[in-house]
Amino acid sequence: METRKISKVALLFRYGLAEHVDFLPALPQLIRKLNERGMEVHHFGFRSECPLSSELRGQVRVHEGLFRVRRASEWDKRVKALLWLLGLPFLGWRLQRQGFERVFVDETLPLSAPLLRMGFRGKLMFTVHDFFIEIYWEPQAHLRGLGRVVQAWDLHAWRKLTGIFTRVDAAREHLISKGVDADRIAVVPDPVDLQLFHPLQEAPLRHSFRQRWGIEDGDVVMVHHGIMHPNKGNLFLVEAMDRLRDRFPQLKLLLIGDGAEMSLLQENVAEAGLQSRIILTGWLPGLSDISVALQASDIGLVIRKGLPGDHFHVTSTLVHNMACGLPIVAARLKGVAGVVEEGAQGWMFEPEDAESFDAQLTRLIEDPKACERMGKAARQKAEDCFDPEGIAEEYCRWLCE
């Protein structure tokens, strides 16, 4: 009797499986669909900080490294990223020896592709969305040359990948312009857990959160969340709050997250005397806490400086805000413009343009009915475009080819 060969697929994500689910809410559905197609799914990464559901653990074989990444610590993340990169050639060799046919790496850490290809020669797929070299190295003159060498090495490896997943058409077009085969690139939107992130359903939760952070009933709260790295434009928001303090005394800004810019932000907020108007929460305990914070807010912000790489993805900030039914004020970036329809889900402004930002924000603050209408449209767009089930099917189709 002939024994049916089992196809083995490896999913790689350095933070660990539980964190991978946070970053890619379609992952449980993807694993289930791969199993249904007879594939044996393995997940490789460092040890997770968060617990993993027993249901998911029963569907995937988890391989954890010795270390745990403390995402709240920039230093720890950088050290663990270096360790992860150093280990990739050996991990690739291990996957090759153990008979894995497909590997999917769901992040864009520089040098990941060329290092993994040193040991693995099977079907290799990557998600390409964040361009870290441009964010952290390009602004520093002494690192600029090295950064361009790394980018060239990455691009050379990307041209040889079996497949690349991008979040938006703009990233696909950019990769094609750099010589990547168009037939190897799939545009798959950023999914969101629509059960976790949803419009306000419990008024007491909103009141409790606002009371905890000193937000009064009549305040209009803008919210932005994510890692505070240099191209996020958080300092631009501090300047905006300073400009608008007299015009809109009821306006408050909620900044959720932490990162390299936190100390600078704290200094600027204090110097401007905006401690009562700008709320820096740091990292909240979990995604459910972020969801409550968004539900307790009134306007969702999507801010970037407008660097070339900023056009190549849709941030989780945007999809979370839309899923929670918030009207959007967003920087006019190609990827974001592919999602936010002006006048439907919100308004867009030119990156780093104070006058443009003030004008679009004013339109929302002075028109509560438009805010309500746009918030409902944002939620509908999230349901139509970011549902994990459909997105998982698209990933699965490519991974099973």
C-alpha cells in the first residue's frame, strides 16, 4: 500500500506564535486551512510572552528558541533581532534537512531572505511591507552607505523568492520596478480581528477608560497607537496640539505605545505645557485594552512623515481604528489612500503639512454628524476588506501552489 507523503510547511516569526497571532489575526484560520489541505504546519520563533490557546497549539507544532523578546524594550528587541538573524542560516539548513518544502516568513527584517536562503533551497515566501533600513539607517549619514548595501542584498534575494506578500498595490508596483517578477507578488490586505476590534458596545467601558486618564465627557479625543519610531510623526502631533489649544480647548490627544521617541515626546509635551492635553499611556497590557481605548476615542489618526517606504503598507493603526468605527484623519500615502475614501471614511492631509492637517481635523470636529456617518462607513469597509477568513484563504492558496 502506497504511503501518502505529508507536505510540511514552516511559518517563521521571531517574536513567537502568540505574538504572531496578534500581528496577523488571520493566522489561526490560515493554519486550519493548511491542515485541511493535508499540510503539516510548524511554527518557529522565540518564546512567546503571551499564552497560546490550546486549540491552536493542537493544530501546529511549535518550536521555540531559548530566548524571549521583550517588546517593550528597544534594546532587547534589537539584541534578539541580531540573534535571530545570526541563527537563520542554521535554521534554514535544519528545515532543509528535515524535509520542509515551504517556508513562510511573515516579516521584513533586513537580511532575513539572503541569510535564510544560505541553508534552505525549497519554496520560500516572505511578507514585504516595512522598510526598516530607510527608517533607522538612512537618516544617519554614517550608516547610509551600509544601509544601501543591505538593501541591494535583500532585493537580490527577493527576486529569487517563490512568492512575496505585500499589503498594498503601491508596494507591489515598487517591487516590480526593482525587477521582482510580478507573477510572484500577491497583494493581501492587513487583517483585523473584527470580534475584538468593534464599535462601542458598552458605554461604561468608555466612561471608565476616559475617567482613568482624565478625559471629560465633552472632550474630543484623537487617538494614535503603535511603536514610536522616528517616521511615525508623533512630534508633528504635539506641535498640532500646541497650535490648536486655544481654538479647540476640548481637544485631547491619546498616544498609545512606546519606543525610541518616547523620552523626546515626554520632553516636548512638558516644554509645551500640554501634559493635561496629551496622554501618553505607554504600552497597554493587551489588544483588548487597545480596543477599549479606541472605543473611548472619537477620531482615529494615521500619521507618517511621508518617506518613500511609508507608501508601501497599510498600518495596523488604520485597520484597528476603522474596525472600531472611528472616522479617520490620515496622511495622504499611496497605501492608505487605497483604503480611505475621502469624504467616506474620513479625510486625508499632506504628510508634515500643518495647514492641511488642521483643515481636515477641523472639518471633523465641527461636524459631529459627519463623524458618525464616516465612523459607520469605516466599520463597513473593515468588514468588507479586512476579514481574517477571506485573507487566510488567499494566503493558503499561494502557500499550497
